[in-house]
Amino acid sequence: MQRNTSGQPTVRDAVVDLMRRLGMTSVFANPGSTELPMFRDFPEDFRYVLGLQEAVVVGMADGYAQATGNAALVNLHSAAGVGNAMGNIFTAFKNRTPLIVTAGQQARSILPFDPFLSASQATELPRPYVKWSIEPARAADVPLALARAYHVAMQEPRGPVFVSIPVDDWDQPADFVEATRISTRFRPDPVRIAEIGDALDDCERPALVVGAELDRADAWSEAIQLAERHNARVYVAPMSSRCSFPEDHRLFAGFVPAMREKIVRMLNGHDLIFVVGAPAFAYHVEGSGPHVPDGAALYQLIDDPATAAWTPVGTSVVANIRLGLVDLLARPAPRGRPLPAPREAVERAEPTAVMSVAYALQTLSEVRNAADIVVEEAPSSRPVMQRYLPFTRSQTFYTMASGGLGYGMPAAVGVALARPGSRVIGLIGDGSAMYSPQAIYSAVQLDLPITFVILNNSRYAALQEFAPVFGFAASDPVQGTDLPGLDFVSLANSMGCEGVRVSDALSLKPALEDALSSGKTRVVEIVVA
């Protein structure tokens, strides 16, 4: 493979020009031999963001793309790198995160001989968890393929796409890509959105159930206005990966669980349920009976026709979330309706000999500024977090919609890169932290103000607590769920990061304040029950 000396633009030239015009000058990657030519003569205005493992690479890119609102560029090492990254590609798909995932491929001339590091059927490997996948037929087609990939990734519902690029393509001649603009938002069917508006006006006890797409669509203001207009209780949808309504608002009513019978029980008494920017509903285990309470009508506003297609009852309108809410707010004001009863106050957690998760998160809430961003992956602690660590501002909470571990730590790095000047808190369980601890290295090297708060209960508590659902007795052991001997401070130190281990409840507040005020990457390991 030799340099192009013809004076014509190369694939590399055309791709760099395209990425620059798309605002994608950060490349999240882990280098491999089949990708090296991509980075020769690397532009000074581009940034290479190194992850030490491919799942970390994709997690960082996911956090960055969500926080910027633009697609992020990922480069992985052939089939092996895509395989390593697949868990977080799945998470990006569930998160609706726009990513252009590229991977190296062996030289076209030796592909017939099944060479070392080649990817057989490269486009099939990440499916079905990418929106589109291609290995261009010619080197000259690579820039156009990447342009198309960008527009597919950014179209609602957003998501990752995949482009396999042979190693010898980069020095081949290619044309620059003509600039194109494609709209990415669409208004709802006026007849159907009017039907939802009429139903909201006519009902007696409405409930809004809000999900991650509402925050992604920058529709907080519209959601608050709609709730206040109708004096509707507002719930968060099951497994929502973003915060979509201020949790200190008078109308906020709590979090809907991911079990059919519990959903019906929680929403009982409402005669209209309007699900905005979320599935209706995400279930974790099988259930039986109705999907909504008897006598309740279900309406849904969602940007994904595939999600609307499996909604089991009711009426779904497919459209951009914000534009749908704007249309509802353009209607004449409805009749007055009394305020629903407020949510019960949360009982204060007190210090105990072995610190409770409730006390730890209550303390974190007290030292955290409302603008500080939290990226969470502590599944067993999430119900406690929902009581003791409220979020009151848009785009200050991120987690994974997939249920797969290894996302939170690298996503915190990506969010911090995208939001310079903001403090970021990675709230991570001990089991989760062991999936992608290499993110600490990237955070240190990038000098990012991230405090990784690791809740160490020496077990996979979520599995132990969930076991009775599957017939385990309270005293039955759950194999493979104990995690003794983990030392996150030593792990952090090995990557150049300062850390502190806290087991005394009264020492927690100063430890958190010190880490958050440092402006550096820090680890605070909290020993909890």
C-alpha cells in the first residue's frame, strides 16, 4: 500500500472534508493495523479519543453523541474490535444514539484468500443492532457511504450505523461529497393528534408517562406546560434512560415499574394515560392481565413506528415528540381540573454502622449542584436513587436503555468531553465498574472533571434481589453473584487517578466535596450494605 501521488483527492481527503463539514472532528477509536492508513496525515483540527478496549470506545462515543446531539464517529479494529464493542453497540441502538461505526477490513486484493484479520460478511456482524450496514463496492464509494450513513443515523428514530472499509481504500482516488441537507423531524397526523387533544380535554383524571425521547427532543418546557394545563400526574416510563420531567415538580408522581401487574396497579384510577416518548410499556418479566387499568384509554406519542407497531392497545401517533406537544399546546385551553394529591415525601435516611445506599445517595444529592450531570449504571441502586437523588434539569441524567453493563463509565467520559465546564458524576455499581474500568485511564489522559462514585456492596445485588421472582427461596444461594476482594482505589491509582475508599457515613460528605471540587478525575469508592 503506497501513497497516492497523482495529485487527485483521495478517499481520506474526501472523508476528512465530509467529517469536518458534519462537525464530527472527534474520532473515538482503538488502533489496529487495518485502520492505520485512515489516520496518516491526521488533521490538526481533529481529535483522536483513545479507548483501551472497544466497548469503552463505543460507550464514550455514545455519551458524546447524546450530549452534543450530533452523531459521533467510531473506528474499530476489524471483526475482533466489533465483537468486543458489540455490547455497547446494542446499548447505543436501544439508547437511540446516532453513531457512525467504522471498522477496518483487509485489503480487497487478498479478501478471496480469507486473510488474517479479515471480516467475513462484515456487514452482518453488527446486525440487527444497527440501522444500516455497508461495505462499499468500490473505494471511491466510501465517502458517499459515510454521508448516507450520517443521514440514516440522524433520522428519527436515531441510532448507530456501520461502514466496513478495506485498508487499501484510503489512498485511492475519490470525489469530494456534495453538501446535502435532510430534515430529521416530522409533524404528527393532524387528525390523530387532535384526537389525543380531545381525549385530554374530556377526561377526568389524566396521567402522563414520559420517556427518554422527550429529553432527547428537547421538549421539557412543552411537557411541563402540557402537564400543568391539564393538572395531570406525571410518571417516568419503565427503564427510561434519560430524565424527562423535573422530579421536584408538584405534579411529579414517581417511576413506573417494568412489570405489567405493577404498572396497572400504579396507574389505577386514571381514565386516560398518555405515554410520551417511550414504549407503552417496557416489560422486564412476563405478566398477565390487562396492559392498562380497566376503564383507562391509552394514547402514545412516539418517534419510532416500530415501537408503535407493537404497542398492544390504544392509539399511537408517530411524530417528533416536541412538534407533537407543540401541536397539542396550540389548542384552546381546556376546562379547569383540580390538582391531584401530591406525592408522599421521602423519609430521610440516617447514618448506620454499615452505610446504606439511601444515605450515600442522599449525601451525594446534598453536595451535587443541580447542573451537575450524572451518568448512572448501578442497577440494584436505581430504585433508591429514584427516591434520594432527584433530577430537576434537562440533560443532566443518562443511563443505558439496554440492561447491558459496561456503558456508564465510558459514557461519563464522552459526556464530559461534550460538555466542557460541566462537572460529571459517574454513579456506578461495583459489578458494573469491572466491565469497563479502562474508562478511568481515558478520563485521566483527557484531564476531565469526572467523579466516579462506585457503590461497593461486594455482590451483584440486582440478581440476588431479583432471584425470588424466579422461584429462589430467601435463603437459597445465587451462584456467581458474590464479588469479594475488589479494590477500586488501587485500580484507579494504577491508571494515574487519585481515589478514596469511604466506609464511615460521617466521612462521606467531605470526601465527595473534595472530589467534586478538584476539577480532576477522581474515584470515590463507597462501601455500602
